[in-house]
Amino acid sequence: MNSISANLNLMIKACEKASKILKRDFGEIENLQVSKKGPADFVTNSDLKTERIIIDELTKGRPNFSLISEENGIKKNKDIENTWIIDPIDGTINFLHGIPHFAISIALKSKNEIISGIIFDPIKDEIFYAEKNGGAFFNNQRIRVSKRNQINECLFATGGITEKEIKLSFRKSGSAALDMAYVASGRYDGYFQKNLNLWDIAAGIILIKEAGGIINEIDLNQLKNIKVIASNSDIITKLTEKLDKF
């Protein structure tokens, strides 16, 4: 593995430990207890167990760092300038329906900037990670955003329903984190969505930036209702214009 920081190494180990629970529970999906959290928004025992493992592992290594997590919210510790941002299962609905497309997402925010991020797909054993000024990687191989420059040749990802017909080719996978990781690795040419949560996208922000992509300005103090438009430098202006009323 290429040279990585102690913080990123800690994030990778937390993902690897938590993934064991996810793989086991995914194999026994019919036995999961599910409680309704809101319209089309569910929390499973796996969410809670995975989040607890991740928090425990990160806290062992960095006991003073603050935390923002999907199920437990904000926890301010002694170090308020460094904050872990955690989504234990991004793509919970896929998980619940036995669809093997979901991921663990962890980011580290220092002051007001994402400096490390990891998106780990436990079923496909795919790991995407990036650090500030260190590049973006997929399974230890350097990745870059796509080089396509004709919007009609591009494939985009989204999660929301657009308010008007947009003449673009796009897919809806059910996992914002993986959508952004796929943009960073060139599988998708861009991503657009609104009404996102910070934990859905925090790791994806640095992945796309370090892979040479462009992403709109995002207020990292805003936890919900976030809008994202991301692509390569050749497509971003054209995509933004297409989505001017999005």
C-alpha cells in the first residue's frame, strides 16, 4: 500500500473490522430487525452495530477527536478542530433488499476542510481513499476522474428525482458515497443530487478533488439539505448549465 497517514490507516482498520459485521448480516438479511426511522429512511441493527465498531476503533486511536455520525449525531470532544464524519451504511435501502451495493464512508474534517476520506464497499471488496495533497486511490492504484469532454457521451449518477426532463444519461444506484467514488475513479463522468446529508458525501468530496475533479462549494457546517454537482474540469460547466434549475 502506498504511504498513508496514521489517521487514514486508522480509518482503514475501522472499516475492515466493521465490514465483518456487514458481510455476516447481509448474508442473513431476512433475520434483520428493522425499525422505521422516517419515510423511506430505515435504521437496522447492522447500522447501529457497524457505527459502534467504527466509533470504538477511531476513538481508541484518537480519543479527543469530535464525531459526527448518522445515527448518533454530533459529539464534541476536547479536540473540536478535528472531527470524524461517519456513515456506517450508505445505501441502507439496498442493504435491506439484499442488493449488494452499499458502503462504509468515513471522512476526517480538520478545522473546516476534509483532509482524509475512505469509502469501502465490503461486498465487492473495493476500497477508495484519498488524503489532502496525496492523490486518490482505488485498491492501492492511483485513480483519476474521466477525461470525456462531450456531455452527450457522458454517464452521470444521481439519486434524486429531477424537477424537469434533463437530457442526460444517468443512473440511480442508491448510494451517494459509491456514486462519488465512481466519479473519482472515472466509472461515472459526474454526479448531481440535492437534499444530501454531510455524512453521505464527506469522503466523496476529497476523493473527487484528489482525483482531479471539480465539485461545487459545500458548507461543511451544514449537516443536511446539501446540493452536490461534480464532474471533470471539461464537463462541469456544461453540467452545471444543464442543471441550472435543479
